Amino acid sequence: MSVVDPTPPPLPDELAAQIQGKADAATSSTTLSMYRTRLSVYRTQVSNLRSHLANERTHLSYLRTTVSLVGFGITLNRFAIYLIQQGKTPETTHRMLRDAGHAGIGMVVLGLLLLLWSIYRYWRVGEDIERGQYIARQKGTLVASFGLLALGGLTAVWLFLF
């Protein structure tokens, strides 16, 4: 990726001098068209730069979410172990329903899967920006969202009803 100059190219003095006072509209029009083309290329580069920065911000938000999920999952798991050691867990015959540590492990795994998916998405969107195309990939987002909704709902039911 190339470095983009933050200032748009100014109308060169010699170009302004060529156009000013000339009755020849064709030459002036061609000269201005070339300048507008360079300006258009510049604006495209700036637009691509903004798109890459937006892609990076999105990836960083996924990273923050991953850190939160993993951190909360570890906390939940450690708290469940503490409750077991103190003998303050509910009495039940099924081991999986006895402690919430499994929900913590699930959150850690979910956070790591989210991290893998965000790396893949960051890479794909970056390629799309470089190619100058946008391909809507709604299927992956919908699958991840509904999967999280289902897992979160099942975990909530499991934690609060059993």
C-alpha cells in the first residue's frame, strides 16, 4: 500500500496561467480534465485509506470483545471452582449442572473462535478494499449472531433454571 499525501494536488500555476485568458476552450477543457483525473485518483486513494482504517477499527472492536469474553469466562470458571471448594454449590446429581465453570470454559472457547473469525474477516475485507469491490458477506455475520444468541440463551437457561 502506498503512502497518501494528505493535501489534494493544487491547480499548478502553469496550468492556471495556460487556462486564464485563453479563448481556446478545447485546450482548456483537456487541461482541466487531466487535472480532474489526477484529483479523482487522489480522492480514491484517500477513500481507500479511510476504508482500511475503518476495517482496522472494526477488527480492534472484535479484539476488545474477545478479551472481554475470555476474561469473563476465566473469572466465571475460577468463581465456580471457588464455590466448589467452599462447598457452596447446589446439590444435584448431574456434574455438568453442578457448577458454572463449564459456562466459563464455553465463553473462553467462544472468545477464541471470535478472534479467529475476526482475523479472517479483517483479511478478507482488506483484500476487497484493495480490489476496489465490496462483497456483502451477511451469511457469516448472521450465523455468528444467531449462534451466539442460541449459545447465550441456552447458557442463561442452564445457569438460572438448573
